[in-house]
Amino acid sequence: MSGTETLWQELICRLEGVQAAQVVFTENGMPCEIHVLAGPEKSSKSLVRDIQSALTAQFGVQVDHRIISVAQLSEGLAPRGDFRLAHTGLEIKSAGGRVSASVTLARGCDTYTGHGESANTPFARRRCVSEAALAAVNRAAGETCFELASVDAVTLAGQGIVVAQVYSLRDGQRLLGSAFLNEDPDNAAVHSVLSAVNRRLSVLPRTAG
């Protein structure tokens, strides 16, 4: 997936009512398909106008409404705002060329901790932290709903970004999340995982964990 696709999807997912988005470009770099999963709060026509306005304002690109498709969730599957998880703790230990990570996430007064271990190399450490974060997410969900596909560090416009791809095991979808590296790549890995799964997690049927 290109950096442009990532930036477009991140922008669309920040719009009110949008739960997930996928953007497809032609070989010439032109957008040809935009697929959006949204809640029932707004009409599909209103969402399409919001997407067009956001892309024009952010990237200076006017998108034809005909390439935008919107799938809306029914009222019974509307997102539960209280189910989004927040990153509240990260512990890293390293010894003998190995690293272990413990990630703690919170929802309200409830906390969930996941663990990971790997070799202490930059790539392996990033994956270790991401897998620990995803283990905590699955604990919150009450079952294994997600698996890590990949986590990479990329540079866009001179800015370091961590990009996580996560499989949603319930529907076979691949989810994408990103976070700026800044000066803390470990926390960026956690935030990229949460960016990928939080919207999807909020619409999953709740299972007691």
C-alpha cells in the first residue's frame, strides 16, 4: 500500500460516522475507488459530500462522487463509543539480545494487558510491541478477533510513521492503522495498532472476557 493511500484513508476515517475506508489508485496515481464503512448517523449522500470536501481541502483534489461507495451499518450495529481502547502503559525489558514487552490498554475502569517477546532488533522489537498491543486488544474483546499481518516504519514527506496491518478474523478484512514516530517508536507501534482496530472493535458483538 502506498503512502498516498494511507494518508487518504486516515483522513476519511477521521470524518464523523466513518468506521473504515479503503482507497484504490490507478497506476497513474489517480483515485478510482473509495469504499467506506459508516454508521447510521448520516445519510450516504451527506457522507460522500463530506469525503469530497475533506479531500479537496487537504490534498487539493476534486473526486468524482461516482467512485465513492458507502456501506452503512444498521442501527443495531452502531458503534459503542465506550468500547474504544486507550493506551495507558508500556513496559520494555531487554536482556541477552532478547526483548519483552507488556502493553496495557484501558476502557473506562477496566484494563487489559498483553505480552510479547522477540530478538532485540529494531524490526523484531517493533513487531513484539505491536503483538503485545494486539494481545491486549483481544483480551478486551474476549476472544482472538485480530492477528498482526505486518508493522513497518516508513517516511512520508520527511516524517517517520509506523504503519500496522491487522487481519480481522471475523470477516477476513485487512485493517490499516498508522501513528507518527516522533521520538518514541515503541509507543508509536502501540498507537498504530489501536488506529487499525479501534473502529472495527467498537462494532463487534460484545463478548464477556
